[in-house]
Amino acid sequence: MAKVVGGIGTSHVPSIGKAYDMGQQEEPDWKPVFDTYKPVQKWLADLKPDVAIVVYNDHGSSMFFDKYPTFAIGAADTYPIGDEGWGPRPLPAVPGNPEFSWHLAEELVYNEFDMTVCQELSVEHGFLVPMNLCFPHEPNWPVKTVPIAVNVIQHPLPTAMRCYKLGQAIRQAVEACEDDLRVVIFGTGGMSHQLNGTRFGHLNTAFDNDFLDKIETDPLALTKLTHQEIMEEAGAEAVELIMWLTMRGALSDDLTRVHRNYYAPMTTGMGLIALEENA
Amino acid sequence: MAAQRDKSRTIPGTTIFDGVESRKGYRINKFAMSFTKPKNREAFTADEEAYMDSWSLSEQERQFLRDRDYRGLIEECGGNIYMIMKLGTCTGHGLYHVGAQLRGQTFKEFMATRTASGAR
Ligand SMILES: [Fe+2]
């Protein structure tokens, strides 16, 4: 039987990818970002997941507002590196597990989560920055992936509770798979940030740290947040944090926190939490 | 149905990208999305006016593009920040240049408000 063995909440700030590609890992203001992922890389190497389910949003790489799905799931052999307007990053294409993706899609849809299934999907910073930071990838990635894309950029967005319930349904779907797969799930995005208006650059470190506390110990409290509350407190783009609830919904409450970090150097609260299933 | 947004409580200095903005911004966002194709970036760089001609943009949108007025594109024309950012390779302007404009500051003034601006 397949099982969920751990979950990671992480920001996916695109500038981290650019800094990585330019070899700026040791620069003083960047070093804290890259160093804090090292224990998580080590933990994942020991945990040996077969599949990473990555809950992210497409910021206009594969998806546009002509038809922007609320929930979508990748079901491809390979996910090419997308061109977001500045050329594809120099990373190897990311392998998929289409049989497992279709299994998840069937379970989720019959469980009343109506996913859009994507057989061609290029992936971008929302997906790639977390993967890049958490896994070695030369010459190839050590895990297969299932991208799950959530609309967090064009309101109306799914509610925080809906995202959490999607996570619960993902766990059930994973456990309904006969194959012995070890699965980790990523919730990506946020934390506090705003990228429009005169409030551009708004940060709320108190909100972010409280969110990091509660994602571990009291996720149900976070499911009650409305988009309005998240945006007022933490900035318009902070609504991305609802994707962390999908990750958390896929975990049990019998967890060990392996790592946690917070750093807000520029315009985004960069959060990181790694949670391992005890059983 | 629990209300997710309270439209009577506008958030100061904030534009929420919803159906109203997405309808208003459809043209400029589709134009900006075209920059995900190298041939379109090359065409814009080669002849901006000719490339803009090939899209049905309003004169206001075209003028904001000529002026590199990202505040205008986002706040007046419905531009989505993630789409507008795609113009950056051709215009040479990154997120923090756009952000400084949105805040009505110079790049330097904006950078001075950040705690570790080397992580840019
Ligand atoms: Fe994002």
C-alpha cells in the first residue's frame, strides 16, 4: 500500500531560483535561504520517497486566464521546464508517474474533487523552487512527481477549508493505491507578501510565525481563515498559503517536526517546515 | 456560504485580482503572456510598435508600455503582476523596479526599506 511519509511547507519565491542559477548560494543575504534547506535535503535523502506530490500554483507558464483551473493534476511522463518569460531554467525535466497520477485523479474525482487532468504541463517556479531546494537533481531528479495546481491568483479562489479537505482526499487516494510507494507532499507559496498597489512589499512576520505554529499543531484553526482575513493581515498574494493546508490535510496528527525556519529578507516571508509521519 | 471577501472593506493600497480586474486586464495580460515565447520577445525587441500592432491593445495600454509605466498597467489596465513581470526580460525591469513604482518611490528608496536587500 502506498503511504504518506512526510510533508513540507515551503515558500517558492522565484528569485531563489535565479540566485541558485547564478551561483549566489554563499552570498551573505542569500546564504540563510540555501543553508536552511540542507537538513531537509538530508532528511529527504534518508526518507527515500518514491513520489513527491507538489501542490503549487502556475503563475502564467502553462496556464492563462482563458481557462484557469481551480484544481488541476499533472498526469504526464515528464514535466518540461517552463519558460516564464525569461527562458527555461537550466534544470533537468522532472519525471512524472502517470499511472499514479491517474489513480489519484480517479480517486479524487469519485470523491467529489473535480480535478482538471493535464497530460501536457510545463512546470515553473511555484513547483521548481521547492524541488530545486529540497532535492539534488544532477543529472536527474531522485523522485517522480505529481504536480497539483491550485488557483490562488484569480479570485474566486477555493476556500482554505476546501484546500485542507483536498489534502485529506489526497491521503485517502494515496492509501487506496496497491503499490508500495512512499509519498511526500509539498505545500508551497507565501508566506506574507503583496505585489501590487502602494502596499507592495507588505510583510507580517507575526502572522507568518503564528501560521507556522498552527500548521503543525492546529491546522483546523487555519482552515477558518477567509481570503479577506489572510489578505488584510499578510498581503494580497499571501493567499497562496492555503496550499500549505492541502499538504497538512494529507498528514495525520501523529507527526514529528523535523525542521522549521523563517526568513524575510525582501518582499516575501520565506517559511519552511518539514513534518514526518511517526507511524 | 461563508463570505471569503468583504467587498465593503477595501484594503488600503491593495488591488485584488478578481473577475473585474481579469476582464479589464484580459488584453494586456494576454499580451504579456505572449512573452513566454522567445520569438515574441525577439519581435518586441526588434520593433515594439509593430509588435504592439499585432495585438488589439488600447492606446492607453500602448502608452503605458512605451513609458514602462507598470503602475498604470497594473492599477489602471487590470494587469496581473505575474503577467506584467514577463515583460521584464525585454524592458530590463525586475520586480523591485515595478514595486518601487507602485509605492511611488525610487528603486533606492524602496531597497532601503528592506532588511537584507542582497537577497534580491
Ligand atoms: Fe507564488
